[in-house]
Amino acid sequence: MQLVTEDNITELAVERWATARDPRLSELMTALVRHLHEFAREVRLTEAEWMAAMQWLTRAGQISDDKREEFILASDVLGLSMLVVQMNHRLDPAATPATVLGPFHIEGSPELGYGEDMSDGVPGTPLYLSGTVRDLDGNPVAGGVLDVWQADTEGAYESQLPDVDEARLRAKYTTRQDGGYCVRTIAPKGYTIPMDGPVGDLVERTAISHFRPAHVHFLINVPGHEPLITHLFQEGAEYLDSDVVFGTKEELVVRFEQREPGATPEGGTSATPWVEGRYDFVLQRRS
């Protein structure tokens, strides 16, 4: 019998987890054990701190549901989400850069036509985002689906509103033959991440800004191309340099031009002032 000591516990745990039948699982778990044990040794983790961590994880699970992913939020604010994105999407410098998915993406958004309004009566300044989706060679990508979502002018997604049980400020748009797209929505505003859960409790104990700059989310999935999860950020918005989830990239900052009532990009007209942003997405083909 080999007695467990502080000196050999890591080696014994690694040996056990190395028996995983899947080689990748074995690699992941043995590395996780080594790093967790090294962390505990480095900080001289106390029993009270360990218990507090277990309770924090329990609360994160309890507050999560099909509309709120507290563990994704935790990964985002720790910078882990963006690190994983950047390691797994080393795209050509000319391709549109990827960012984090975030905790508020929902499957099954309604399909809308070119320039149709996904805000559907939600108050705010009308915003038209238009441009093209192309590949690295400049060829238009027809039939590409843009899954778009954003928060309202109070910084809330529908999953955070108890009285809303339907799609709100989200839709899917399909590119035309020339690769063109046009999204009709409302101008976004910067907002705070959810601070009513364990992630918020932790952030409040620091000097970290809990705000995100104004942005609109995009998920573009086209067969034969690398899937793209990204944001478009408003030029000049607050918090561009302190995005709490580390998602801001210079290539994704877009100027929103103020427009007077009149013709709009989808061929219609607006009776009120509106805002226009133009952006061309560039996709990389799968190797």
C-alpha cells in the first residue's frame, strides 16, 4: 500500500487520470490535475478558500439555465474565452477576426429578408448595418447566413427580461447573390455584464470595469468556410479600451454615420433620423 502524502498526491492523481481510454481526455485531465495542484501549492490554498470556491461554482450552476450561461460569463471575464478563440482561429490577417460568443446567443432566431427590421418595435434610433460577405480572393459569398443579436438601449437581452418569452433584437439574414447583406435594428449602447450572480460578486471586489462597449453580435456560418463568431463595435463608444470580456479588436470598430430622414440602404425610407454603418466581412476557406 502506498500512503498518500503532500509530496506524492499529485503524481498519484496524474497516474490515475492517465488511465482514461481516450488519449485526448487523458492528456487534458492529467494536465488539469498538475496545474490545479500547482496552483494550490503556489497560493497555499486554505480549506476555507477551497470551500468558498466550491460554493461559488455551485451558485454559478444554480443561476444558469437555457438562457443564461454563468460559466461562459466566468470564462469571458477571466480572458479564457478570447484565448481559446485566438488559439483555435488563427485566420489570415485579411480575414475578419473572431471574438467571443458570449452568454446570450440563442438558437432558433427568426429568419428575415434583406433590410427587414429585427428590432420590431423595440425603442431606439434606427440603425442599418450593410455591406458584403466575401472570401479572401474577393469573391462574393451568396446564401451565407448571418445570425445577429444584440442588447437593447438599457443593455438587456431578452433572457434577462422576465416578461419577454420570444425572440427580441435577434434574427438571421441571408446574403444575396452579390454577397450583400442589410440588417435593420437599433443603435446599440454599452452595457454592464450581469452583476446579480457569482461572477458579478467576484468582479465587484476588484477595480475591473464591468461594462462592454456598444456592439452587435454576428455568427456567420457558410459551408466550406471557417465559421465566424464576431462583433461590430461602434467607433468612439465608451469602454472600447476596457471591454470586460476582452473582445474588442481594432478591425471590428465601425463608424456609425448620422443620417437625416430619407432613403435607407434596403431601398426604403425613414421618417426619422437614422444611423448607418458599413462593414465587409471576409471569410477564410477551410483547408
